[in-house]
Amino acid sequence: MKKSFLLAALLATAGLNVQAQTAAPAAKPAAQAGQVVPVAAEVTVLTATVDSIDAKNRSVVLKNEQGQLATMKVGKSVANFGKIKKGDIFVVEYAQAVAVGLVAAPKGTQPGISATRTVKVQDQANKKPFAEEIDTIYATAKIQSIDAKARTAVLSTPDGKTLKVKVDKAVLGLENFKTGDEVLVEYVQDVAVGFVAPAKK
């Protein structure tokens, strides 16, 4: 069950691709007003069990039916976040992680992860659209697998986590990347936008 939606990224005047090629992974560019550029992404539905909750960072770790764990930010549109507890089972609607920048890592690049700029997520397909402002993450990573045609990639980050992303069409030259390449990636992580108790059987 998937729906199209738009993720509006507020870009610096110089443009995303230029920033990705010149900024160091630990650098935080100053926020600037700029052109609003639509970025294609998807909203997916998942039935999962809440494994743990980080109230301070407003995030949860979910376990799917196969026992796999995934960390998600929880959007402010989720009004019942404070009532969610470990062991709860929900049908979770979430915006999938999207890479909005991907370039080869220069030699000597030190591993690191840092938040860069705030983007606004909007789903215009729903009758009750949500709007979330969240930070992108700018990180070094290694490509585990990549499908240029489907524009998807699986990356391993310096903290040992695996990240599956949909690569935005604004990222050019995706066919030039291959498994094992060290890259700098800017991405928006999975964001949960709805928790609903599953229907009783």
C-alpha cells in the first residue's frame, strides 16, 4: 500500500549538488531562505511492534513480523506519541528514507554524521495532509548494494547501521556508483506519520 507524496526541501541558494560536493561531513551550513524544490518519495504502511521509545528525540524502534528492527522519527502529526509504549502493536504509516544528495567521498574523508538543514515533508495525496519539519542527515557511508534503475541503495553508516534509501531524481550519475564505494550522502530518515491499532481478527 503506497502513496505518492512530496517532500519539499529548502535548499541553499547555491543548490544541493554544489553543497554536497564541497561541504565536509561534519559541517553545518547556515540556514538560508531558498528555492523550494519538490523531491519524490513514498509513504508505506507497516505492521510492527514497538521495541523501544526515545521520548527525548521523539523516535521509536520498531520490530517487523520478520524480527527486523528499524529506528524511525515520529512526526509531530502523531498526537498520541506520549501514549505509545513498548510491546504495542500498530499499523504504522511512514515516509520512507530519501537520499537528496549522493557524491563520491574524497580521499581522506573522516567518517562522521551530522544534521545539516531542515526540510518540510508534505503529503498532498491525503485529504488531511500532514506537514513535518525535520533535519536531514549528512554522513559518510559505504554502498552495500545499489539499483540505478529503481533508484534505490542500501548503505552502511559509520555507526554500524544499515540504511535503505530511495535516491531522488535530482541526484545525477547514479549509474556510476557501485557496491563498495565510499560516499557522502544527505538523507531524510524514515518518519512515522501515523499509528493505528490493527483491526481485531
